[in-house]
Amino acid sequence: MKAITNDIKNKKLFLLDIDGTVSFDATPIEGALDFLAEVRNLGGKYVFITNNSTKSIEDYIIKFTKMGIPVDDSSFLTSTTATATFLKQRYDEQLLYVLGTKSFVNELRKYGLKVTEEANDSLKSSIVAAVVGFDSELNYTKIENICELLQTTNIDYFATNPDLSCPVSYGYIPDCGAICNLLKEAVKREPVYLGKPNNLMVDMACEESGYSKEETIVIGDRLYTDIACGINAGVDTAVVFTGEAKYEDLKSTAFPPTYYCDSIKDLYIALRD
């Protein structure tokens, strides 16, 4: 674990978290645009790997284009992508109950998954698993529905990501992990998380890009998701302190990064010099 150096010039595939690492809401963090331009100048590739399941890849393309960042379909891997890939392999043609945004539900359906947001008696016996995402459209009816399912049936239980909070311009809001902790207090069950720190997104990015794990680095602002994900995948990592993680956290973390730096601007300087 050391401060960022120009060793990262040897990297070709840069896997970046979004919220708290590259931007806050729709505002790029200082140095982000320069860093991404330098990656392109050096012939590398950046892919954004995010646990935020509220937006589809189409949503992200629109958002990043407005921020002035060149992107296409290959520029994003989300916890929705990882979750949908896993569920398709395991539950193809079987009915899944989903707690999440309309965008999340629609994205799962695009993968050919059979999903419902209803938990009435006529459907309950056919549901084989419950899936929870970061839900900015959460209401108490959704909470009651999934609580009933998880206590009156023996269905499997998954969630997109364990993040407790999501950084926004004014601070933080509850993320998927916080929603699942709320449910845990009622139903005494915990989900299997399919996004970061699961290594699935890193493995998918390497396979799709053709870059080796030695050429890959994960960059993020959370030790227990972003950095743990990189460690689980066997790639180098860099933590930035513009989001949740702080320098003092490095003293006690179970997920020490390869590198640390104040912000993505420091990564740009390391690439440039």
C-alpha cells in the first residue's frame, strides 16, 4: 500500500467507480475529465463499474455524454449487469420478485428474465427468488411485500450491492445495503450480494476487453466494495478520498489498496508525468 505513482502507466484497463470517484450526481470531480482524456491518449480503455442499480446503461450514456465524457455501450458494467447475468444463468424462465426502480426492473427484463413487482397469492407460489436493488422509488408497500415473501416462503434472496450509502452533492442517501439492513431487522435474513465486492464485474470487463488482470486496475472510493472487489479479482487497486473512504481508514482496513491518493486528479498527474 503506497501513494499513487506513475507505475499506473503500465495499466491499460481502468475500472472506475462512479459516485464519489468520477462525479457527484452529474458534476465531474476535478481532474476526472483530464484523467479520462489521458487514458484515451495513452491507448488505454476505461470502463465504469458501479453498484448503482437505479440507472440503465442507456441512462448512463446520456448522463456521461452531458458531462462531456466519450462513452458507448462497452464503457459500463453495472451491478444490474452482474445481477442479470447471474440470474439468467441460474433462473432462466423462472419467476423472480424484484424490489427496485422501474429502470432496474426493465433492465432485468431486457435480459429475458421473468420478473414481477407483485407478491399476491396467485403469484407467490411461482416466485423462486427475491432480488433487491438500490431503490430511489422505495415505498412501504414494497417493503411489506418482500418481508412477507421472505418470511412465508423459502425462496432464494439476492441483492445488487452491500453499499450502505450513496454519495450525492449534499452528502449521502441510503443505498442498497441500508435497505437490506432494514429488511434484516424484520425478516432475520441477509441476501447474497452480486455486485462489488463480488469479482464478477472485473472478470467480465477483462474478458470483454481482452486485457489481462496484470494490465487492469480498479479505482474507487470505498474500501469494502471497490477495493475489495479488485482484491477478490486479483488486480491492483487505487482508493481515492473524495467519497466514503478517508486516509485514516487505511490503518485498520481489511481491504488495503495497492495505491491511495486524494482524488482522481492525482491519478491524472501520475499518468501524465
